[in-house]
Amino acid sequence: MRDKLKYTVRQLEDCHNIEDFRRLAKRRLPFPMYHYIDGAAEDELSKARNTAAFDDVDLVPDVLVDATKVDPSITVLGRKTALPLILSPTALQRMFHWQGERAVAAAAEKFGLWFGISTVASVSIAEIGANYSGPKLLQYYYHKDRGLNAALLDEARAAKFDAVALTVDTIVAGKRERCKRTGFTSPLKLTPASIASFATHPRWTLNYLFREKFDIPNISPHIDAGTNVETSVQDYFDNMLDPSMNWSNAEKLRDDWGGTFCLKGIMSVGDARRAVAMGADAIMVSNHGGRQLDGARAPFDQLDEIVQAVGGDIEIICDGGVRRGSHVLKSLATGATAASGGRLYLYALAAAGQAGVERALTILQDEITRSMKLMGVSRVDQLTPDHLRRR
């Protein structure tokens, strides 16, 4: 066991960027789990563009600037955070490592970062609220079941969550072809191919089988899906979420919550202006990691247009595609309040649990502060469009 732990530590030390964690996660996970994290909708054009978009903008540094003191902290959604980086909510995290959301919440708390938990998380809102003191956001899915909708707000309020983000881009599920090919469901569907993959990944399989039973505790008291009945993400979105959700529903949800409120999935200038008009505190410019509408514009590509329209009237979070500290700085220089991402820590979680997430955050923290010094800024609010040039 000690030799295995040394091997794990050595593998983590060999991870120097998020792509390294992606490769390690692919080795550690059975293929249905890996492809759920890594995959997206249809031809996955939007997912690829989410990161590639940052390559089309160059940083223009200032030099001969005192860089002895650098402060990368910001205030976003009413809470101070040590980095201008939010760990976006992602579902089903105990599918990828037995520690799941507990590991990510603990790492976020240690680094002083916002942590988002999904409605379809595999650890409850109540447990996260009781055990982790960092700023917390609930990613809210709007269900046909109004009782479930109300219960989610009650649970977030009781757990003293700091904000709610209504997901607005899931009126219908995206066509996630990798999930269709692998047969990914929650709980797991056994096929000859998946059984073979589970057998060749014994550490993951033993943890899944013999640790606590997998559950989606925020919704399991209300519905069977994801607990005892096998369902795909597409079936969950298509059958249980409310396709009639509209701006009036969003305004009522904001009023019912009564606290800091964000809309996640805003991509057009018109919708950004509506978010300002309805009194939202923030928007997340997001295409759901490329998992919904393939061919949708990348958040970073669309960011400047939205900043020009509503910057200063609402907080703007650039969500998706972030793999480097320089991506965060490019978002801020364009006018975003913060950047956020999910895969950037999910790969690390799958690779090595909490230790992996902490290693990934250490790398990103170093990249952000190092890049700030190289850019000649001591605070993130000193980053402006003058520091950027589009190719």
C-alpha cells in the first residue's frame, strides 16, 4: 500500500497542467466515467472552441513595474475569494472519485475559493453547508415538480448557501453522443464492455461497490431517477426539467430565494440586458461546457460583446474552457468579474481525489500570480483591454 501511495504522489508531481490531469484521469477511470467528463454534445465543436478561443487573443504586458506584492483576490457574488476563479458546479462527482463533492469543497475551502454544487450532486446540500465554510453556490435546475423546486431553495437557505445560480440553458438535453455510445447512466448500467472496463480499474470499482451507496440526495426523496432507476443525463433533462421555464419563472425564483442570484447560461446581449432588468446580481456567460447546443459560441468569444452592453451593471463570470492562469487573466482584462470552470478540477478529482484537486489549484494559483507579475499588475482590477490584442 505504501508503494502504491508513493506511486500516486509521484504521478501527481508529474502533473504540471490541467492536460496532465486529463491524461491521468483517463488512465484511472473506467471509460464510461471518463467520457462523461470529457465528452460534450454532437461533434464537440463548442467544447473545443471554449479553450481554443483564448489562443486568439494575445497578452500585452507592462514592464519595469514593481512586482514584489501581488494580490489576486476579488469580491464576487458578495464574498471575497482568494483568486478570480470559481469552481463551477458539476454533477455526480462521486461517480468519478469516491470522495466526490467533499474533496472539491474541502480543497475550495483551503484555497479560499467559491465552490458550486449541482442540484444533481452526489453529496447533499445540507452536508456541504454543515461541513465547509467557504462561499457556496447552488446550481439550480428548474423541475416540473414545484414541490422539489421549493425544497431545493429551503435546503440551500437552511444550509446557509451564499448564492443560487439558475441554469437557463437546459430546456432540453444536448445530444451527448459519447454518453450514448458508452451507455453512461446513474446508477451504472452494466454491459459487457463496461464490465471489462470496471474489471481493469479495480481501485475505482472497489470504491464504488463497497463505500457508501451512490445516491443523488438532493432529489432522491422526490424522484426515483438516479437512485434505483437507471437514467441518462438526457432522460433526466428531457423528462424532469420544465421546458416551459421563462423569464417570469426566473423572476419568481429570484424573489423566492431572496439572496444573491445568478443566471447561468447567458450567451446573448439581449438576455444579458434582461438579466440586468430583472435584478439578477450576476450572469455566467456559459454554453454548459459545450454539452448542450453544439455550434454555440464560446463564452470567451462572446464575453467582450456582453461586457460592452452590461459591464458595470451586473457581475459577469466567464464560464468554460479555462485551463490556464493566463485564460483567467484574459477574461478579466476583457471585463469579466471572474472566470470559472468545471473540467479543470474534475480531471484532477478523478485522477487523485482531494489531493489531485489541491494540486490542480496550486498550479492554477501559481500561474495566475506568476502571470500577473509578468503582466506588470499587482491587482486584478488593473487588467484592462489595453493588455489584449486580438489576432
